[in-house]
Amino acid sequence: MPVIVLANPKGGAGKSTSALLLAMELARNGAMVTVIDADRNKPIVEWGAMEGRPANLEVIGDTTDDTILDDIRTAAAHSAFVVVDTEGTANLMVPLAMAVADLVIIPMQASRLDAKHGAKAIKQVRQQEQVARRRIPHAVLFTRTSPVIKPRLFKKIQGEVVENKIPAFVTQIHELSVYRDLFAFGGTLADLPEKDVSNLQRALSNARDFAAEAVSMLRQAAHELEQVA
């Protein structure tokens, strides 16, 4: 089953939020999903320990460099999707997970520092392509963006991504307080009371668009693999 790895060696790039939104949306559509939380702070493990985690969304948090490949293989045997949230530092787990990924998502904010570390993640993917002797589908995901305002720096970095022919999601993960509520109160977006949170419908639409685009990328990659075979 597809393995989706979220990676950026910089902390605070939006990996955990993006991983959780993706996993929740896949589970909402009925798929069995396993999230491997390889972040040392274990934000998704903490979320999963609260009330409201869907029965078809499993969270694993005790993975190590030595077990990451076995954990992914075991999860893939019983889940329709495996989502791996990697740590915001350079470590051995990241390239190992990339080597078996069907899609690597590189979340980053529109800042020079995030772009610099995002470039390092892309370089890691390309190194693992040589090791694995296969193309590893990957794409940049801009996070914490405004749904209405596109600052000058964002446009510049987005333009550089296009200019360098780096694959990127059309969908962006917006800066919405409701995403922080998930980690504070547990449950899914659909469970949050609309009267108590702001921009819930916008968040639901944002998560749906993100998951749909990720699944489309997986399907395209699988089709290209069949054509080569």
C-alpha cells in the first residue's frame, strides 16, 4: 500500500499538521491509515491519545532508526495508506523512509530558511533515487500561507520552485487556528464544533483538496510505473 513520507530537516515547517490533515482525510473516506510519528516531540502520538481518534486511523510512535523499515512494512501490510511524519532534524530515519516511499511531501513555509532546508530534503530524495535505482515521486507543499494574501516573498520563492522545475502541490496548507485546535483538543476537523472554532469550513475544504491532490499524485506515479514496466 502507498507510503507517504513528509520530510524537511527544519522544525516548524508544518510537517506534523500536514501529516495529520492528510491521514484524517484519508481515514474520513473510509481507508485504513497508519501514521508513523517519527518526530521526537510526538505531536501526533499525543493527538492520538486524546478522545476522537477514528478507529481506522492507527498511530505508531515508538519507531527508531533500527525499526523504521520494519514498521513501515508491517503497517503497509494492513493499511491502505502509511503516512510517515519525520523529525525536523537530519537523521538516519529520513533517508530510510524516503527509500521506500511512494510519495515524499516536502512541507515548507515561504521563507528563505524553509526554502534552504527544503532544498536539502529534495537533495536527499534525489540521493535516495540513486540508491534505490528508481524515481521517487516528490513535491513541495507550501504551508502556513494566507488564503487571500500572497506576500512578495512567497511569490518569489514559488516562482523559483517553478523555474527549477521542482514538483509542487497546487494546494497550500493555510494558516488557520483550527489546525492548532486539533492538537489541543483531539478529534478530527469534522468533530470540532463550528460555533467554537473559526474558519472550520475553509479548513475542511483545504484538507480535502490536499488529500485529493496527494492521491492524484500517487495514481499518476503508479500509472507511470506501469508504463515503464
